[in-house]
Amino acid sequence: MALPLSRRQFLLGGLALGGSAALAACGRPDTTPVSSRSTPTTSSLSDAKAAKQLSAEPISLDIGGIEAKTWGYSLEGGSPAIDITAGDTLRVEVTNNLPESTSVHWHGLAVPNDMDGVPGMTQDPIEPGSSFTYEFQVNQPGTYFYHSHSGIQLDKGLHAPLIVRDPNDPGDYDVEWTILLDDWMDGVDGQTPEAELKMLQSMGSMSSMSAMGSGMMMSHGSGDYMLGGDTGDVPYPYYLLNQRIPSACRTFTAKPGQKAKLRFINAAADTIFKIALGGHTLTLTHTDGYAVEPTEVSSFYLAMGERADAIVTLDDGAFPLAAIAAGKDDRAFAVVRTGSGEAPSATTTFDELATAGTFLIDRRPAESSLLDVGTISRTSDIELTGQMMPYKWGITVDGESGPVTAAQGQNLRMTIHNATAMAHPMHLHGHTWSLPDSGGLRKDTILVLPGESVNADLVANNPGEWAFHCHNGYHMSTGMMTSLQY
Ligand SMILES: [Cu+2]
């Protein structure tokens, strides 16, 4: 379906919630007026019931002079980003204008089970031409996103930011930017995630010789020792920051000395990013929607499905914002500009990027984020299994194939052990864990490194069947998915 230009511009510009990201290309002088912090409009404050029409549809996406034929979301005909206030009831009627069935998952939000958007688990798939209405109250402020939970559709354009504002937020910042990171192949040079998945699965039937050859072809980068070396399975041609390749990147503008709030979302299917802003340290304030003890970092890792908020006081000049595709020798990129001067090159290296990245799991929670888990009344030993040859990933629960079970009201400790050679961002629906070894840090997506074990506690107070899976779309699609049931 061809789209009018205006529609494409909507999609591209719309990711910048608060309207504070300029669209100037990298390297071009930027005359965009300095933006100011977005304040909730009267309608969004009074709109206790945010009713929206969302279409999932074929789109043509300009990722910077390259046209990707893909699938995406359109909200009331415009940008798919959702911006609501905690306490609002969100009502979204999803119409499926795609040629195959779909679903919408509200990543990180503790919704009622039948609103969770997992086809075959919490609802029937939304068939082509039909609709499904999601409706739930949103109570937890923070940075979230929503995405398709059908097949490998996550690796197309079927995801968008979901920002939940805190009505009590003092708003101690001048500008706010939402930064959506993605790995991209769909609809460029005939590539599709579906074909990639088939290719990976076909490796299981190869002879060991050709499998080795294929393995060498697939070593598409120098690795990242912080993550255990092997950091991704798919060689993407592009990495995007707010839907743009580095050479046609976004420019975020502000005034020198202004405080910026950055909301980072990793919507990639197979890429962990290492993020840094040249000339600045970032003060991490939230992860997965929950406040942490503010900590200054030079660079940090953001795995698929994770989100992080940071505050930074901006210096005078033009600075590179880089998100290195870990282990893949490539990057997503943008420019932060507060003054005149030449824009940094999209391939620039800088000191902050060379620092050892910090992991979000090493942060400590703010007092306000703590969950009273009480005495653990049930434990479950989870093991992550699998490998590239044959391409098959899995989860065992207490030595069996799953699911994780509990009784309503129990305090459950899941001990997640990664027995594979790759890092896996493990995501649980309907809950936000409390991590006892991180002081009670709240996370809904935990990056578990090779050989590592992570304790993750929860209170079983939202009954249903909840997907529990790796947020690598290719791992999830080949077996690294089970559920929590009570
Ligand atoms: Cu995985």
C-alpha cells in the first residue's frame, strides 16, 4: 500500500514525543528553533479515558533516503506514539489491515490478563480485516512501548513508544526526548525477518562443514566481551535511532545549560545497544518504568525490551549520541545540538563510548520503587538452553519443559540460570520483578549473561497465564518462551 508523503512524515516525526526533536539531517546547519519541554495538554490531562484507533498496516518507511516496505502502526492516521497520564484508562481499538493475523502487547504494563495481547495464550489472534479493543487502566508511570506479539512481527515496524506521565512528576528538566532504538532489515533489498528466521532454522539440517562455514559468515562483528562475546544472531544492514540511519540522523536541539530528559527504548529484535553521549555523563533515573537511585554513567547497555530514563545537563556545542550495536561493529546515531559548530560525524569515536558500559541490573532502586515481596513461599529454577547449531532455544522450569506455576498470593522467587553462550533479555508479562541481589531493583526485562544466575521475585497478585520469554525475537520464535500460570 503506497502512502502519501504526509503520512510518512507523520510516522518519522511522530516518534519525538513532546515535539522536541528536530528533523535536520546530520551535518547540516541546524536552524530549528530551540524546543521547550512539552507540557501535557489540557485534553490529555482531562482525558480520563484515552480512546484511540490504531491500525496495523503495510507502510513505506523512509529510514534516511532508503525506502523500507514494511508493516507499522498508525494511530488515528498519524504517529503511533502513545502519551498518557498515570490513572488514565487506555482504550485502543486495533484494526488489522495486514495480510496476516496480529496482536498488540503492552510491554511492561501490568494489565489484566485478557488485555495482554499474546495470541494463543491470552486472546485469539486478530485476523486480517477484523479488530480487537484493548482497554485497561494504566497506573504505573514511566517509559514503555507496545508491539506485536505475533511471530517475528516485532522485527518489522510494529512497535511504538508508550509514555505514561506521572501527574506528581516535578518535571525537573527543560526538554524531553524519546529515543527509540532498532535493528533494521525488513523490506530493504528484499530482506524480511521471516526469511531470516527460516535461514537460521535451516542451519540445523546442514552438515557440520557447511554449518561451520555458515557460522563464520554469521560472525558479523568483533563481539563484545562484556556480553560474553557472541552478542547477536542476525547481521542487520541498518541500525536506527528514531527510524533513521546514522548518515541521515536526527538532531535533538536545546539551549546550553538546559536539562534534558532522555527516554531510551530498545525495540530491536536481536541487538543489545551500548549508549553514550559525547562530552557528557548521563544520570540514570529510571529503568523499565521504575525509579532508581540516580547514578551518573559514561555509557550503559540497553538490551531488547529494556527501557532507561536519563537526565543530562547539556553543554554548549554539538554532540554525538551513539548507540553501538554490541558486537556488530555498527551503530545507531543522533546529534544533540545546543550551539553552533560542525555536527560530529556519524562514525565518530569519543571517550564516553570507550568506557566499560554499565548494566542496568547493577543499579539500585529508589525507595519509592520497592516492592514488599515478604517471605518467599515458592521457588522455581529456570534454565535457559540452546545454541546456534541447530538453531533452537529453550527454557526448562525445575528440569521440565514448563510452565512456571504458583498459587495466587504466593511470593515467588524465579532463579534464572543462563546455560548458553549468549546473553538473553528475559521478559515477564503482567509483573515487574523485584531483584533481591540488586537491592530490590524493579525490572520487567532482565539481561542474563552467559553462565549467570539472577534471582527475580514477584508477588502473584495478577492472575492468569503470562508469557515469560527471551526478548530476542528469533530466540522467542524458536523455543525460548514459556509462561507463568496461577
Ligand atoms: Cu535469547
